[in-house]
Amino acid sequence: MIETGTQRLIGEKDGAIGWMIFNHPERRNAISLDMWAAIPTVLDAFEADPEIRVVVFKGAGDKAFISGADISQFGEHRDERAANAVYSAQSAAATRAMVGLSKPSIAMIRGFCIGGGMAVALTCDLRICSDNSRFGIPAARLGLGYAFDGVKALVDLVGPSFAKEILFTARHLDAAEAAAVGLVNKVVAPDDLEATVRRYAELIGDNAPLTIKAAKIAVRETLKDPEKRKLDEVTAAVDACFQSADYAEGRKAFMEKRRPVFRGRQQPRMALRTTSILSRSMGAVGQRLRDLDWSRRPLSWRHGSTVRHRSGRSRPQLRRGRACSMVELYQNGAGDHRATPGQHHRQVQSEKVEPTAHEIGKACAVQDRGALGEDLQAVFLDD
């Protein structure tokens, strides 16, 4: 259990699921100031734990997910401008933590999901509810102003017309109507709710974490104005997928007709650099190289050594020695692919000359006698 400083918000780890529980059942899990303050603590812990793949928000008991903000505290915390600023800062920090969570999140909704409960549910990626749930935003009955971010989250989900209906009428929607307007993803019987949520969490948790993260970033950016989109972040997240050990595992598992085991890890730096060089502009050979598992054996170089090719060109030579990255390899001039036939390789520290894919591939295939070397020999055998 995560230490939050309050018993009203609980963070628990259950295998690959992180549970954030709103534990204020005597007030139908209405969110108090200490609960807002504890939300970032719980989510930061889940974010930092690589074993947690999915985060589930739930309310304690069977009456409510969250029935709103704890109005009984408004006289103490929201009656004056300074006090209201403190309250708003805490709730805003909690909202940023929920919206900014990189891992997929599910709201498990049972019973009332009203006001602040709707605001919390809207920060989740998926919402699954029991068929006895009720939804609504009663701001118009309380004289409260509803801030832009909350309105935009609602509009993004249900569209402007239904958002206006929900805000203008302040009425409650039942589960069937909530599903019809797109407020929830799935409605199930109360007795099936937790099992359904766990099944969804397991489905998501079995998939590649970096792929899910990239998808979440991409969807987030589509909801922004075009001029505010951070497409470089989308590109970086997609590139990270193709450079990951999970990408190699997914392909390998597909060929072996088994379920993949994803770890959410990047390839070692040397493997990333090697894959980048070897797969560049090589057609069918490049594709075969991309299919290799570069994590099977970390390679190392003995600087300054070369092997002679029948064309007379020099080739870098692999030895068992200190490990170094591919960046070090070409920064230290391990192979001059512009040398003419008969010209011997010169190791020039100042020239950052990158060896060609065939030079590296040949050297790997010839010198590495491990599993990766055998794979490379099969690719370069007849070259």
C-alpha cells in the first residue's frame, strides 16, 4: 500500500494493476481536500513502477464511484478567495496527474458518478460501469462555474450538443443513456463489474506497453488545435516502439506462433545503433537484418583492427574485449567505407566515418561465434 497521508485515498498494487481507491463511503466517496492532495502521490508511484501496466480508479463500497466534491468542506476551504485558490490548486494538480498519466487508465464505475466524479472519470482512458450507475453534473443547481478544461473534456467525449444538455439541465443520466451518448465504453451487471474490468486490464496489460503509450500520446494530440499539437512527441513515441526489444519479441512470437511476452524496454544502445546502420537502404537484406534479435549477444570492438576483404577494402574486426557502443565505433573510425580497393583502413580519431552496413555485417558474421553471429552468417553467407 502506498503512503498517502490519508485513509480516504488508497493506492494498492495487484500484479500488473494499480488500484486507486476513493475511500470515503460514508459520504459516497465525495472527494475531500486531502484526497485531491493524495492523488498525485499515488499516480507518481504507479508511473514509476514498471510492473504496473494499467491503473484502475474505483470507489469504495457499492453506492458510488464518486458522488462529487465534498461540499461540507466548502465553507472551510472555498468561502474566501485565498482559501478557494488553495483548493483549486490542489484539485488542478490532481487533474494534471490523472490526465498526464502515461499508462492506460480505467474508471470502474458503480453507482453515483456525479460532479467531481464525472471530472475524474473523464480523465480516464476507458469507463466501464454497472447498469445501476447514475451520471450528472449539478453545477447549475449549485451556482458553480465549470472551468474550461472540464467542459472541453466533456465535449471531446460526447460532443457539444450532449455536453450542453448535461450542463444546462443538471439532470442524471442512467447507464444506458450514458452509453448511448458515448460517456462510457461498456455497461455490465453489478456482479460482473470487477471481473470485466480485470479482464480488460489483463488484455491491455498483455500488450506492448510502448505501443499503448504511443497510441495514448497520438490520441491526446488529435484533440488539440493543429497549431498546438506536439507531433514530435508522437514521432518519438512511435520510433521508440520500432527500436524496442518488444518489437523484436512481437515479430519473433508471431513467427513461432506463440503469445509474445512484452517488457516495455528499449533495445540496448549498441543494438539500436547497429540495427540502424545495418538496416539502412539494404532492401531485402536490410529486412532480414531487421528481423534479427540484436539483444541476443552484446558485441564489442577492438579498436584499430581490420580484416581484409577480397576486394582489397578494409573491414572492421570484432573481438571479445571491452564493450562499446556503435557510436564509439564510428566516432573512432572503425571502418572507412569510402576507401578505394587496395587502400588500407586508417583509424582517424578526428574523422567520424560511419562503416557501411555490409562492412559491419561481414565483420559481425566472421568474428562473432555466438547466437547473433550465426544469424548474421546466414544473412551474409553468399555475399
